Amino acid sequence: MAETIWRPQGHARRSTRTLRVRTSAAVMAVVVLAVLIVPPLAQLDQQAVDLAAKLQPPSWAHPFGTDDVGRDLLLRCVYGLRVSLLVGLVAALAATVIGTAVGAAAGALGGWTDRLAMRAVDTLSSVPHLLLGIFVVAVFRPGVWPVVASVAATHWLSTARIVRAEVLSLRGRPYIDAAVSGGASRWRVAVRHLVPGILPQAGLAAVLMIPHAMWHESALSFLGLGLPAHQASLGGLVQGGRGSLLAGDWWPTLFPGLLLIVPTLAVAGLAAAWRDRLNPRRRSELTL
């Protein structure tokens, strides 16, 4: 009787999870295709000013409308999304490499290395990421790569903690003890057993970091500290549309904001599926 009662619920949850994953994958495919295809097909200059067409609402000619100087918002949003994805991917990869190296060294070596690394992580974690990012960006001229450096320098801390915890967990496994008892060196144990064991968690941390990095870049651009004013950025577009919003023109802020929210939700859906696959016990509990 109990099996008859619970099985439909488990099936419904599996169907919902499958639908979420497929929807997230489809959304990300559309986002990537838009970034790659729209600019070459449009054959328009994103900086082309047409004051006679300023602040036009969405139409067939301009699906996202135009901004306060008549530039096509669809094209500028796609260029801004391209920059955000570039910053998110590169910064997430750099932060993951740094965090994985620090966390793996702390967990594998232990002792004073572990204490020193974790005290550094705790100290940097006490400083707000955005404030520290502003400091890093202020040292350089506005541009994509200073923003990437800012995000990478402030977002490796959580990855270091996750990787350290995973290494400490792996060190207590029987096969690690067997390898050490068999005469394997510390380097061989790290390369053959510890590194493959932490890669899935490090990869998941990198995926989850992509939308965080995108929002960080957008926040810096919104504050005027990210990309130059002439270069499209989703945060800069939202900032530029604030005045129009007060006048009742909603599209200059709505569409850049949606292009930040939608990829974030899609990445979160894919990351949740990856997390469930890494943790079979959690997945089995959800399907009871």
C-alpha cells in the first residue's frame, strides 16, 4: 500500500526535474545561439544613433525598442549579454582554478599550510565582495579584463572551502589508506586519487559561479566602474534606462534585466541536476 501511495509522487518529481533540466538546457542554447548569431545577421552598428527613433516601444523593426538616443536595444542587449557571458565564464574558470589549488593544498598538506590558507580565506571573506571588487577595478582602467580580474580575485573563497572539505573527506576513505600503506607517495596519491575526486565538486562550483560573476560585472557597470560607457553591458543598460523608466518608458530597463535573470535561472536549473547526480543519496530521497 505504501509503495502504491509514494510511487506516483516520485514519478511526478522525476518528471518535474526532467522538465526543469530540459527547459534550462533549451534556454541556455537559445542564449548562446543569440550571442553567436544575432550580431552577424543584424549587420547593424550597435552604436548607431538615430535621434528621430529614440525611445520607440517594442515593434517588428525593433523587438526590444530603442534607447534614449535611438539605438536598437535588442542588438545592444545581445552585445551586453555577450560581455556578461565572457566575464562569467573566464572569471569563473580563473576563480575555480585558484580556489581548487588553495583548497587542495590546504586539505592535502594540513598543518600550518591548512591554518594559513583558511585564515586567509576567512579574512578575505569578511570583506564584502563588491567592495573588494571595486578596489581591484579602481587600480586599472575600465575594461573587460580588469572586471574579470576583480571577479576572479573575490570569488575563489567558497571554492577553496568546498575543495578543502572534499579533500579531507577523501583522505579518510579506505582506498586512500590502502594506497598509502602500499607505499604510494603523497604526490601519487594526490594525482591518482584526490584530484579526480574533487573535480566534480570543483566543476559544479564553477558552473554556479558563472551567474554570480555575471551579476558582479553588471553591478560594477551599473555603478560606472565596469566597462567603458561606449561598450554595451547589461548593468550599464539598466543604469542608462533609469531616467526613461521614471518617464514611463519601461523597455530600456526590462529587457536588460530579463537577460540577467533568465540565464541565471537556467544555469541554476542545470547546476541543480548536476548536484543531484553527484549526490545519489539526495536524489533517492527526493524520489521517495
